[in-house]
Amino acid sequence: MADLASSLASSLLKKLGSLVYQELYLAWGVQSDLHKLESTISILKIVLLDAEDKQANNPMLSIWLGRLKNILYVAEDVVDELEYEALRKQAITTYGSAMAKVCHFFCSFMALSSRLKLAHKIKDIRERLDEINADKVQFNLTERHEEVHVNPLWREKTHSFIDPSTVFGRDGDKEEIKKSLMHPNPTRNLNIIAIVGLGGMGKTTLAKVVYNDESVVKHFQLRMWVCVPENFNVTRLVKDILKSAGGRVDKNSSNEDTLQTSLRELLKDKRFLLVLDDVWNENRNKWTELRDLLNGGSHGSVIVVTTRSHRVSSVLDPVYTHSVEGLSKEESLSLFVKCAFKEGEDKLYPNLLPIADEIVKKCKGVPLALKSLGGLLYSKVDESEWELVRGNEIWELEENEGGILPALQLSYNQMPIHLKRCFAYCVNFPKDYDFSNILLIEQWVAHGLIIQMSPNKKQELEDIGELYIKELMSICFFQLDLQENLFGMYSFKMHDLVHDLVLSIGHEEWSEIDSDNKDMASTVRHLSISSSSQQVSKFSNKLTNVRSIMYRNEPHVSSVEACISRFKSLRLLTIPYSDFENLPSSIGTQKHLRYLGLSLNQSIKKLPNSICKLHNLQTLLLDGCRDLERLPKDMRNMINLRFLTISTKDTCLFVNGVCCFNSLQILWVVECPRLECLLPQMDRCLTNLRMLVFVECESLTSLPPIIKHLKALESLYICDCEEIDLTGGGGGDAQDLNLRLQILYITNLPKLEILPEWLLGSANTLKHLHIEQCENLKALPEWLPTLKSLQTLEIIECNELSSLPEGIRHMKTLRKLVIIPEL
């Protein structure tokens, strides 16, 4: 099952035991009932790890855990309601008008019925938990405890393309494919090469190695790479091919003639290489349609297709088919050892190598399995932990795809609970999905999946989330994509077999509403919607505890209204690319909502003021909402916001002040062409802001004076702001500002002639400085070498800059200096 009762119980116990919550329970008169509830959950929790391990072989135990999870979700909602009331009171007390405070006073007297209703709910929860607790005796469960641990020995993977040194045993395969690429069949204008092999064998890796080979890069005038969805839609593929070649494609464009004309113009008179990765289509007519569209290139153009199916290969009529086999025993062991040990460390633990040899045999030469289990054992030198992997009963299960699924299942089983929950949440996303680190982390935060690792060490949830992603990368459950790291964001994907695994784990709690739905399980808590409001209404009565809804295509406002009115336990709602002008005012009833995504709605003009009642909201995405006239006047009541992106036609943001935004960690201000000021009031605002982004704010003339107060700010990005002058904003003695900026990224600022002196306030912390397309930048300041921590300096297309400061050669921390003139 996607979520884990043990983790839910831990989260609830943390809230029930909090001193802040204790005061709240006392005020509502439910302290005694909740103490009893806490006691029962504590008794259950100590056997839940054992129960979750045993449920696969005991259907009755699995049902028992399901009952427990259902009631824990209900309990979580009750505690959440109390938290919401506390936040509402805080917002009214701090920012409310006199009338609001009077109304709140009278509402306090009228809340007796609500308190009685709440007490009844808690009593019902307690009784149901007592029944479940009594039933556990039949399962003979033992007590177990688990420490929260995230591997600190993560090996950073910063490269975009495949590093040939990390690829084992494929030199021969590479040369065979290259030979067919460089010397294609002379009788064909367009040659097709198929790479065929079982899942996890490294077909995509092999194709990447060939694709990025220096001689291949020189041979082809144009190279494109497209991941092919299972639904082989030719129009969508044409769009993806155009985008891969660097062309801009309107997402809403569906005019086939226009797309085909653009494709022909792109390919005309060019020898191109196109990789179509992971093809499943066996329909010859669809393939012929696409191939005919690709016939416009020069002689010697090649399409490389990777596929698991020989039937797919036969449909393609390739000039060459390359079968990818498993690695040899020696190659497998070398790859496993590289993943499991630091370089040379394997010689220090000869006792582990015989165990490694047996684990490698079970992986049957499949690189993905070898890398996943090697990453799992990295930094572990206790022989018993290796024995646990070697002797695990999972190897005895029926094998699928050459043994790859048992190996991945084993990696999953060995994960700590917090990682299991975060990984299982990814069932919400389709195959080949491009994950963004920041957005995924904020979704984990919204669902309470990220936990503090140490009660004595304060860490931001976003930083812990980054560690989770890196841990999942270390066992190949996430794979870094070929995307640039910008604004703190990078993208990654799941291998298809890893996606199959997450579906097998989370299928009971996730479903998609589309035109083909006939039934839906009542256990579903995460919905993807690609159908009408009628379909939503059809299943709404059966679904009682939906926690997240993601729209896959442009929804009608009636569908959104149906979801908001029916599902009252939502933590997450994403509605990208919608086209309604007004968000339903009923959004203010979503007390539990933590994440609201409205990105790229180019029609929405205003948000209802009721949205400001979302006191629990942590993430609000309004980027790409170009017609948004202004933000709601009471936004300061959204006192829990951590991540905010904004596009608007307004000239000034946050007119009513933003003191409430002291929880804000990340602020993106993008595509605001009329914006002239950020904050009219400057005192004690945004005290915890860590990332600030300005993009395409053409009317913004200066950074706000508040910059000198942003002591937590680590990253500042300013791009395409033509009127901005960075020399103001600091004020006072720059060296006394004590800022802690680590990244400054500026691009296309025509008015920049010299770096601002307030940057000296970050002399001890600034690590990365990127300056691009600043056409009037004439000199770097002589004080630049005083930036004691600077590691990376990148200067791109700043042609007026003729020299570097004399002292730059003495910068001991500088590791990377990039200077690229305008072409």
C-alpha cells in the first residue's frame, strides 16, 4: 500500500505531543480525549513495523492495517482542523480589522456546537482504534523501533550527459551501433536502427553514449532526443521533436498542418540523428505516418529506436537491430563494486566480496539491478546487512523482466519508512514524467511526508527533501535528466521499471478519472483527472478521503467546482493550463489545503478574497497567469506560505503588507511587465526568505531596500529586467550588511555597468556568481577578490568587459572560471 500506517502514526503522535498543540486542545476542551487517543496510537505504533513487513504473506493482517490507516487519516483531519482554528485566530488577532475581531469574539461563543461535534468525532475515533488494538493480538506481532536515517555519504552527480567512465561492458555494443550510424544503407534516405533488450539492461544508457560520442556529434548537423509515451500520438511526437531541436512550440497548438510544415523546415537539407527512446507502438500505420514526416532530411539521416519488444523492432523495418544482453560476471561485479564502495575501499573489506559475488549472480547481468543494490549497500560495511540482501526471500518470488523487479523490490523493502512514503507518493505521476526537485519537495511537505531527522538540529524541510531526492538517486530510483540547473531547479526521471514498481506499491491509493473509468476503489486518496465534471461526480460519493487532485489537461470550471465542493480533505490541488477567468470562491472552504497550483492559466483575471482563508496553505503557484490583475487584498492572512510564484499585471505587490509572510522560503516574481515595486512597507518582512527570483519584470527599476534585511537570503536570480539598477537597495556600509548570499545569477540587465557594493555583505558566503548578456558591464570591481568563498565565476556574452581584476589570480577558493564572448 502506498502510505504506511507506522509513518502516519508517528506523524500524529508528534502533533499530539506538541506543547503548542497541548494549549490548543486545552482551549477546546478536548485535552483528555486526545491524551487517551495518543496513548492508544502509541501502543499500536510499536508493532506496526512488524505488521507492515508481514502483511504480504497474511491477507487478514493487510486488511487490519487498512482499517487502521483509514481511521488514522480521519484522526489526522481532526487534528488538522484544530491547527487551522489556531492559525485563523492568529491571523485575525494579528492582521484582522476591528469588525473581524468583533465577529471572531461572537463566533467564539457560537462555537460550542462545533466543539461538541469535534468531541464526538474524537470519541468515535477512540472507540474504533480500541477495536483495532484489541484485534491485533491474533497476529502475534513483535515490538520494533526504527531510527530515522538519511545517508550522509551521497555522491554528488552534477553532470548532464552520460560519463563514459560510468558505463561498463558496452564498448563493443557502442562500436557496432556507431558503425551503422556512420555508414548507413546507401539505398535508403532515412535509416532506422533498433536497440532491443529487456528492461533495465541499459538500452537508454547505450543510446546516450552513442548520441554524445564526439565523432557522432560532428557527423550529424542536427541531433534530437525524444522519450516516447506508450500512447504513440504522432502529433504529440512532432511537437516533442520540434522542442528537442530547440524550437518553440505553443502548448495549445494542435494544427497538424502547421506542425508538419515546421518539422519539414527544421529537417530540410540537414543530416539528422533522432533517438526515439522506449517505443512500445506495434501499429505499422502510425509508425509509417511518423516516418513519412521525417523523410525530409538529407541522405544519411538516422532514427535510433530503443525498445523492449522485438515485435516493435520488426514493425520499424530497421537496417540494423542490436540486441543488448546482460553484462558478463566480471563486468557485473565491477559495476556493483563501483556503486557499493568508495574507490579502493573494497580492498579493506575482503569479507564482503564473496557476498557481493552471490548478490551479483542474482542480478543476472542487469545494470539497473546492480546499480540499485550497490547504491543501497554504499557505506554499509556490516556483514549482516549484506547477508540480509543476499538471503532475502524476495529472490524466490516469480521473476519478471529477467529478475529486475525482485531486485528493485528488495531496494524498496530496505528503505527507511520516510523514504518509502516519499517514493510511493510518486505513483501520482505518469511514465516519463519530468520531475522538478522544488515542486516535488513542496508536494511532499504538503502531505507531511518530510520529517525532522533530529529534534536537536533545526533543518528546513526543503533541505531535508533534497537529501531524500539524493538518497533515491543513489539507488537509481531517480535518474538525473539532461536539464540545466536554474533557479535552484533541476529535473529527473524514473526508469520505466521503477515506475512499474511504484504502481505495484501504490495502485490501491491512486487512480485516474478518464472516459474509460468503470469503477474505482474506495481506498483511493490521490486522483489524476483528465475527464469531465460528470465523471468526477460519478465517483465522488465513493471517495471519502481524497488528499490530492492533479488535473492532466485543461479542466472546465464546473469540474473544479465539483472537486472543491465534494472533497474536503484535500492537501493538494493542481490545475495547470486552465482557461477560466475566476477561481471559484468556494476554494476558501478547503481548510486542509497546503498546495495550490494555478500555473499557466492565461485567462484568470482575479482570485477570490476567500482564498485568503487558506491559513494552512504552504505553496501557491501563480506563474504564467499573465492576465491576473492583482493579488487579493487580504493575502497577509495566508500566514503559512513557504513557496510563492507570481505573474501579474499589477504595479505593486503586497499592498497591505507582508509581515505575515515570515514563513516564506521561496519567492518567484516572473512575467510582471508593469511591476514597479515589490513592497510598499519594508520593516521586518520576509525574514526567512532564502530564494528570490525576478524574471521579465521590465518596469522594475531597482531592488527593494528590504534587501539589506534579508539575512536568510541564499540565492538571488535577476533575469531580463531591462530597467533595473542594482547599485541601490543596500544602504549603509556594504561590508556591515552581514548577508549570507551564496548564489547571484544575473542575465540580460542592460543598465548594469558595475556590480553593486552591497554584494560585499556576502563576502564570506558567496559561492557562485553568474553574469550573462550584460552589454554595458565594463569592469569587475577591484574588491571582487575579497569574496573569500567564491568557487564559480561565469561571464557570458559581456563584450564590453575587457579585463579581470588584478587580484583574481590570488583567489584560493575559485574552482571554475568561464568566459564566453558573444558569437
